[in-house]
Amino acid sequence: MRFSDDARRARLAVRHAVHPEHRLADPLAVNDALVALHATEPATVHLALAARMHEPTVSAVEAALYDERSIIKQLAMRRTLFGFTRDLLPAVLGSASARVATQQHSTLAKDLERHDVTTDGAAWIARASAAVRERLAHGDALSAAQLRTELPELHGRSKVGPDARKWDKSTPFAPRLLTLLGAEGHIMRAANTGHWRTSRTTWIATEHWLGERPVPLAASDGYAVLVARWLATFGPGTEADIVWWLGATKAAVRRALADINAVEVSLDSGSVGYVLPDDEPGEPVGEWAALLPTLDPTVMGWKERDFYLDSALVPYLFDSNGNGGTTAWLDGRIVGCWVQDDASRVQVIPARALSKRDADRLQVEADRLTEFLDGVTIANVYKSRLMKGERLP
């Protein structure tokens, strides 16, 4: 079976809920459709949901995150923070999160010893972990700073050497321990004490946040669940796409593909792609436009992006680590980015000249996003060259 680039773009429009006629009713439905919401930049969760909801509001997103707790922030693939639906947590905790936790435990233990905090990093982690879990056992939600103040077991900072650069600073190890405990599933990010566009995390015991602690699946079972969900939303995709998105090994991905009986298909690029059994190219869709935020799940869904992005634009829209900035889309292709002016109005920056009709289509989305933001200005950590004002030659 063959999947053309046109078919892939049409599927993206529908399955990613970016086509106006295929937007969804609430945050949970969007999160379920996208598998995972990037949450490294706090505003991305709100903006990614808003782009795909019929009538988006900040209050609806906040309710899903902190009242209903139907969207859970969890460190997982590629040591990245994501928002997941609760039903995916057993799979995530047993696979991607467990892999990250193992890596973080080893790195933290070595750094504790290297910075002379302790001669036994593993023992320090064990003592500090026990202290944090005991302190949070009664349901309190506390910040890293509060926990450091209350628990002497968390004391310890990195050293700044004689050859340090002016921006090198001594930092506490406590936040890294909390990140590790989160990856292990012992604690979770609770209410954000700051504005929705900023991150002021508090931590709480998992069983208090969710009512119970999810039981992690075996690693292979967890990867199979995640790969199946990825194919349902992002497929067809190549092995390289899945390995990159999942942050796992080729062996783990190949086993997952076999476990779910994934089907090989041919792509216009000449590569072999994979889809779920019985999945077929869908029908063409009409015209559409969309403005997506930094690190949006659609932008970050594939490693091999030629079917929706001109390779000449990649350096202007992604940094050297593959982090995507804001993007402007027309009919399944990225054609530019967006920024905000001094009055917080959204302005589209095309990578190349657009027809008046296409510019007008994007302006409709810019006005819609401006209305959602309601005067709030987003400060992006990951700014692309195009967002910074650099133009293509």
C-alpha cells in the first residue's frame, strides 16, 4: 500500500484536529487525539489545546490540568515533559519514564560525587528520596524551595570551578532529585502557583494527586502501547521517526512494531513507513490554516519532516537540537511562524511571500489566537531564527 504526501497531510489535518472542521470539544479529547502534549514550555499546553478546540478558554485547560486532573504532566520520551491522559500513565511509567529515570539516577549520583556533596551519590539519593516521600505522604503540595528549606537531606549544590564562564552558577541538586522522583512515578507536578504562561511547580505524592498510584506496565508492553497510539495519530511514519519521538532504541521500536502487527507501506520519499493494521489513506480535506505554538506536538511528531516542511526552512524554524518554534500552516505545510507585537497582537511572519488570499486565511487564525491570549504575552524559551526576525536569503 502507498501513502502519498498529500494523503499524509490530509490525515494530519483530521487526526491532529488542526482543520477547523475537525476541531474538538474539550482539552481531554485533544490530548487523547495527540497522544502527548509537549509541556517543556508551560504555555505550549494551553496554546496547543486552544488551536484544536472549537471554543478554547484558559479556564477549561486549567480545569483539566488541576481540577479534573484528566491531563497529567509527566517526564517521559527524550527526557521531555509531556501532558498525558491518565489511561496512558501505566504504559508511560513502565517504558519511556523508566528509561529516563534510570539515566537520571546515574547522572545525578555521579554529579553529587563530582561536586563533593557526598562520597556515595546513590546513598544520598536514597536518603533524600525517602525524606521527600515521607514529607509528601500526607497530601501536601510543596515547591522545591519549600522542600529544600524543610529537609536537610536535600542540601547540596553544584560547585563553580575556576574556569567557569560568567553565566555558570552554583545550583541546588534538590530540583534534580524531584525530577527523578517524578520520572519514577513517586511524585507528580501539582498546581502551578504562577500565571499559566510560567512554570512555578509544586510537587505532591502521586497517590494523592490521582487517588492511586498507576501500576507501570512491563517496558515492552508500554512501548507497544505508545507506538500503537503514535501510529494512530502520526502514522504513517518511518522507523527513524518512531525511534526519535519515543527516545528509545531501534530494538525496542522494532519489537513494538512486531507486537502490534504494524504494516509496512511505501512513502513518496522512497522510505518504508508503518501504519496500524487495516489503516488506509483517508479522503482529501478542504483548505485549512493554523497557527501552532513552540514545541507543538504536530511540529515535533516526526524526525523526517519533508512531507510538511521544505528542507530549506528547517534551520529557520528549528534549533540545532530539533526544537521547533512557532509555526504557521497552510493546507498541511509550514509556511512561516508567528510572534506578538508590542500590543500582544499575533502577527504572522511568512518564510516566503504569500498571496493575499493565503495571507488573509492566516490572518483569521491570528485574530482567533489574539482573542484567546486576551493581552497575555508569551515569552518563548525556544525562539527560532525566523521568530527573531532573520529572513531567508
